[in-house]
Amino acid sequence: MADRPRRIIIAITGATGAVYGVRLLQHLQHLAGVETHLLVSDAAILTLHQETGLQRREVEALAHVVHKVRDIGASIASGSFQSDGMVIAPCSMKTLASVAHGLSDNLIARAADVVLKERRRLVLMVRETPFNLAHLRNMTAVTEMGGIIFPPLPSFYHNPQSIDEMIDHTVARVIDLFGIEHALAPRWNGMNSDAG
């Protein structure tokens, strides 16, 4: 394990917030010793173009390895593939349901199932609002299986000056969950003593 790179599987699904997956790929691309494996759903292609103006090939160029969503025979479909975990950014409610119920109906859900069964880190950046009871129950099921539900909610305590800073702060928190060193966003150093 020490001789191989840190392998992170990244899936982009059709929910709004495709920029989170793109920014995650962009930042991991420049970190030494990190290898990304990318999956992009058909619905994500539409969302990527609508929200970022990017084409599939441009997003795929950010990853080290690209897998086709329908290729259930891919390396990442097996527990013998050594990875450090997976991030679904953003995670649609359909994908959440597939993971919560172990459907493995495409390579995104299968890779997530493998990550869970091998007790590796699975982070779902779920995107929907408001949540209905099915969404909440599916999030509970994934949490009970060991996954991490991480809605990409912006924080304001670091006084972001742009949308990019808000996105990067959220992406930095996701990278932290994998114990990967980065300098993407400032660390919290305590409350400003000048307040009040």
C-alpha cells in the first residue's frame, strides 16, 4: 500500500453542483502521490455543460484514469482494487437511492458498494432541497453503512470573497476527510477576539 499512489474514485452525477466534482479533480490533479479515477454519468454531462460550459473530454482530461459508467467489469468494480475511497460530487437522489439499497445498477453505484463493503471512505455530496422522507431515509441508510453524507453547504465564518472561495472551502473539507495534505483553504484559528 505504501508504494502506490493515494487512489480516489470521483463520480459526477446529474445533480446541480457539478462544479464541486470539477474543482475536486482540478485540485487533486496537482497533488503529488494522488491518482484519480473518474466516472461521469450521462445526466452529469448535461449538467456539466449547463453549469460550467465544459464538455465531457475537458472534464475527463482532469483525471488520471476514466471509467465508463456502464463498464461493470472495470477495475474499480472489485474489492481487490486498492483505493482510499470515493467521492460522489455532486450526488443525485437517484444515485443516493442506488447506493442506499445496494442496487449496483451502474459502475458508480457498484464502486460505491465496493468502497462500503471494503470499509473504505465513501463521501456523498448530496444535492437536493428540500429533502423528502425517502431522501432522509436513504441518507440514514448510507450513514449506517459507514458512508459520509456531505451536502455542499457553504460556510461564511472564513469571510469568502467569491463563489470560487466558497467552493474551494467545501472541496478542502472533502479532501481533509481523506487525510490528504493541501493548502486549498485557510484553517480555522478561532473566533476573532475583536467581536463585540
